[in-house]
Amino acid sequence: MLIAANWKMYKGPREARAFSEAFRAPKGVEAVICPPYVSLAATLESGHVVFAQNVHWADEGAFTGEISAPMLRELGVTGAIVGHSERRQHFGETDETVARRTLAALESGLRVIACVGESLEERETGQMELVLRIQVEAIADGVGTHSGLVLAYEPVWAIGTGKTASPEQAKEAHALIKSFLDVPVLYGGSVKPENAAELLSQPAVDGALVGGASLEVESFTAICQAAASLS
Ligand code: PGA
């Protein structure tokens, strides 16, 4: 089972180093840490598996503010999150750019966690299936079932809101996603030590992408332990 810590725009190198020195991944779970770019090196120092939070599709070029897959690989980073809903919502990320980033990262030898998920309005107006199909197929058309690819189902209404998909909702969405593209699917959206075991024990839930609860060593460790006890 894969449990990824998405730190978002939290923790500079000093805090990242302190966390990384204190954190030990329990046996039986693959823990991945996704710090901001400036804290990647500090997090790698303790020997953890480290992914970036985004990656560009070109190897190099005139793309101010972007980072490429070969640059991440040179540092020792082994994967990247792509298409997080915060990137789609605030930074103009589209299904097309998500697909381009995913393909380039995989071709460069990085692993990828590609995020999909519906908004509350889309769910309430019965468009969840269509939205997930479009998002997943954009990725699938480019890369298919690549061994380095996992998807993350992150219902936008559950991210950072304290609201979690019910185990039933997660089970249903994960099965749907796998019917479009058969790769491992992580659940993300207010995963906490209190709800991790129940969510992770659902069929087709292959791990978690954790935001807020990954910022403290104690709560992230507890979530990893819940995963380890299921595997
Ligand atoms: P959250 O974030 O756990 O704080 O809801 C999850 C994510 O955005 O990856």
C-alpha cells in the first residue's frame, strides 16, 4: 500500500529536515513524501522516497517557474504528483496539460500520482461519472496502464474541508475509475488517523494521498500504521 504525504505549500527546508529525521515508515507500507520544491533536497537527506508536487513536460526550455523531470531525477526525486485539483483550480491546469505532464514524467523514468475528482456541484448534478471518465481517459489515452502510474481519487469537496467521502462513496468511485483505467488508485480528501483504516480497507482503495494530516509526524505515522496493519 502506498501512502503519500502532500505537504502543499508548507515546510521550508528546516521544517522538512526535522520531520524527515523524526519520521520512520512502518514496515509493509510505502511512504512517499511530497514537499515543496525548495525542500526536496532536505527531505531526501534522510533516505525517504520523495516525489515533487508537479513536473513540466519539457526537459528544458523557456518555461519560467517550471521544473523538469530530468532535473528532479538528478536530485534523487523518484516521482511527481500531477493534476492536483488545486493546480486545476488555481493555476489553469487542464486535462490536456495533465496528460502531457504525466506522459513526459513517465517517459523520463519518474513515477506519477495523477489526480482526478469531481466537484460538489458535479456530484450533485449527476455528472460524477462523466467527469471522472473524461479526466481518466485524458491520461489513459496518452499512457495506458504504465507500471509507474497510479491515480488518486480526490473528490474536490473533501479536500481540506474535513469532509471525507464515505467508505461506500470511495469504493464506488474507485471501482468506476478502475473500469476506465486499471491501475492502483489512492484515496485523497481529509484522510486522518481516525478514518484511515476504514477507507483503506475498502476494495479498490490502494493507498492514500494525505494533505493536512501529513504535516505532523505523529498523525502521518498513525495513518501509515493503519495501512501497514491492513497489508
Ligand atoms: P487533505 O488534502 O488531506 O488536507 O484534504 C488532500 C490532498 O489535497 O491531497
